[in-house]
Amino acid sequence: MSKTFYLTTPIYYVNDKPHIGHAYTTILADVLARYYRNAGRETFFLTGLDEHGQKVQQAAEDRGIEPQQHCDEMAPRFIDLWEKLHISYDDFIRTTENRHKKIVQMFLQKVYDAGDIYEDEYEGLYSVSEERFITEKEAESDEFRDIKKLKEKNYFFKMGKYQDALIDHIKSNPKFIQPEHRKNEILGFLRQPLNDLCVSRPKSRLNWGIELPFDKEYVTYVWFDALINYITAPGFGKDHESFDKWWPVSYHLIGKDILTTHAVYWPTMLMSANIELPQSIFAHGWWLMGESKMSKSIGNVINPMDLIDDYGVDPVRYYLMREMVLGQDSNFTMESFIQRYNSDLANDFGNLLSRISTLMKKNYDGRIPDPGELSEAELRIKTKGESLCGTVNGMIKNMRLNEAIENTMQYIRSVNKYMEENAPWKLVKEDKSAAGKILYTAGEALRLGAVLLSPVMPNRTAILLDALNAPGVDLSWGGLKPGETLKDHEPLFPRVK
């Protein structure tokens, strides 16, 4: 197993207003990055912004400003949201940065020199909204707006040349495209001959892009430019040691709507440039609202900033990670959000800390009691906790995050049940040492649960671990130290109506 872990989100289109879909992918990446850091893997987490193309140029023109100024004014919306969501990225890349422009031109020259880029005249249907040529079949699908017939000279990448090699790679590397049904979707797509890819736009039509190194009258097609960010950041063409350390990427995390660009365009580009392919491309589903995809035109987009303001960042992170089965679509409703918050976080998780700390403060001078020798009931909780750590590790490595979270919460519920059955608040009046054993066991089990959930809820779990005077991410039983003083804390998750 590699000692390093490199993962990426897509770079988001700077014109978009950040919504729950952007937040979801980025939180997912953050949870994985935090998990692998906790596990001792050196981790590199990349996110950023896609800032070139027709729509950016048009938006800037509409505002009467330069495209770069437009991008500079739009970028903070994403940066502010990631800060608010406590996203622990290692690099934030913008495609207008010089470091990226240089690598795009170097990559283009490399592919051109290999004989894989040629000039040709093309006539076809062009989607202004998607900024690319589309097929007749795509035009009939109602998914593309502003379609016009266009005839112009452009440069093309010999994508079709690598079709068979790509099919072989997908078939011989089962985890290259995940989940399985997305892999099958791409293999189905590749049953038809793969067309070559137009990689340029004439400056007469679009000048906001990266100039082709071999023809100054053209700029680079926005997707070709954007995908290269994944190798720019770890140092391709500039810092060989860094690039060799991090590449190939462990995961490209993407939404299912950009699967073809990542699972077809990108690997064929890399093959042409003789660069190793990504280890895995993982496409998650969409967040639906009332069973339809969130869309600005329908007006059903959830603003993550509002949710955070109303309920706090950790409950939002928890809900999004718990609710979606990776690879499938998920339905967002405020009713399910409130229910999940109250049942899982307020009742099960937060309430357990309150009960334990209140009893310890009242009966043990605010100190952690000595458990002494564990009896059968306590040993069951301990064994279950130790087994849970291995289960959760396996689930996260297999991208079953919602199951990892639910298993952890089931353990927390079993500890609540153990408290109910043994009633230490009554037992303490008769047998202080036996009650102390119960409270220590419940507290240590809660500590383990908090460490396992810390990548999902980094802030509230840090408060909990601090309250128990047991910071850190140690997953071995015995992290709570008898005699340590508890610290005061606010209610972790006050109930909401």
C-alpha cells in the first residue's frame, strides 16, 4: 500500500453559485483526507476553480469588466464556503494561475509533438451552454441549450486512437471507475467508435483561454485545460520528486454528470502524454429535492451557507455523509435533516456526553473514575468497540461512508442502552466503584465513537474529546485516564424544532 494518499474534487466553475452539490463533493473529499491523515498516511487534498471559457468571457462582458477581474471577484464565494465548512485542502488551484497555464501549454506541446493533435475543418452542432460540439443524438436529448450550427477550423486530439487501450485498462483494473454501474456505463459508451476531441477555440470567437503553444490564433478548449489541473498541482513538469511522490492520484471524486470527461477524455490524454493513469475515478450521485435534481432554473437549490448559519457546520457535514449512499442519488428534505439531527446527534451522541459528564461531576469530583477490572458487560462494550474500529476502516476504504457512520452510531446507541440497563445514577448511591466502572466504560466507548466520527464532525468531536480531557485520535481502548479532570462544555447538539 502506498504511503501517500492524493485525492481531488473537480475544479468548480467560477460562474456557479456554490450549492449543496459542490459542498457535498468537497466535504466527502475532506472526510477522506482527514481519515487518511488520522491513519498516518501522508495526504494531499486538491480543490480549486475552473476560470476559462465562453461563459466567463460573456459574464465579464455583461458586467463591463475584464474576465480576470470577474474571476477574482467570484472566487472568494467558494473560498469562504470551504472555510465555513472547515475544508482542510492542501492546495487550491485556479486555472488562471501562471503555474497552470505553463503546464497546459507544456502538455499540449507534448501531445502535439507525439503526432496526436492535428488541424481540420469541422462542421457540426455546437452547444453554447456546454461549450463543446455535440452529436445529433445529444441534441435530441433536451439536455443541451443554445445549440447552433458551426463550421470552423480547429485542432483535434486523436482520442479515438486510444479507445482500445482505454477499454483494456478499464477491464483489467476493476477499481479504475467506481462504482461498478458507472464502469459499465463507460464501457457501454465505448462500444461506439470514439470521435476525436476538438481541443481549441479560435480567438476570433473566444479569447479568454490558454493560448495554444503551436498556434497563437487559438485558445485551449476549457475541459482540456481544466483536467490538467490534477497534474499541475502535484508538480508535473516542474518538481519531479513531488510529482512522483503523489501521482498517480488515489481518487478523483466527481459527480456523475462529468463522468465521460474524467473517464474517457482524461485517461486518453494521459496515455498520449505517457503519464500513468489515475488509480480510481469515483462518481457520486446527485442530491435531489422532492425527487428532482437541484437546479437554478427550477429554483430548488439549497444554499449550504444558510444551513450552516442555522444549524452549525458539523450537523450539515454529518447529514450529507450519512444520508447519501455513495454512487446513488439521494433526496434532501428539511424534515429528514431535522429528524437526523435530533435523533442521531442530539439524543444519541450529545446526550450521552451530558449524562456521563454530569454524573462524574456530581459524584466523582469531576474526575474520570477508575474502572478497575472490567466485568462481562464492560468487556462486551470494549470488544465491540475494538471490532468497530476495524469494521469502520474497511468500510471507508471501500467508500461505504454512510455505513461506517451508521455502524458507529449503532455502537453509540448500544452504549446508551448499556447506561439505561445499568442505571449508574441509582447504583452510585449503593456501590460507587461499580457505578464508576460503568461511567468509565461508557465514556471510553463514547471517546472511540468520537474519534471515528472526527473526520465527519471535526469541530464537535474536538469539543467532546476536550471535555473528556482525552484529545488525539488513538483508537486503542484505554484513552480515558482515571483521575483526569473533566472540562466544562456547552451542549454539543441542542435539540431543534
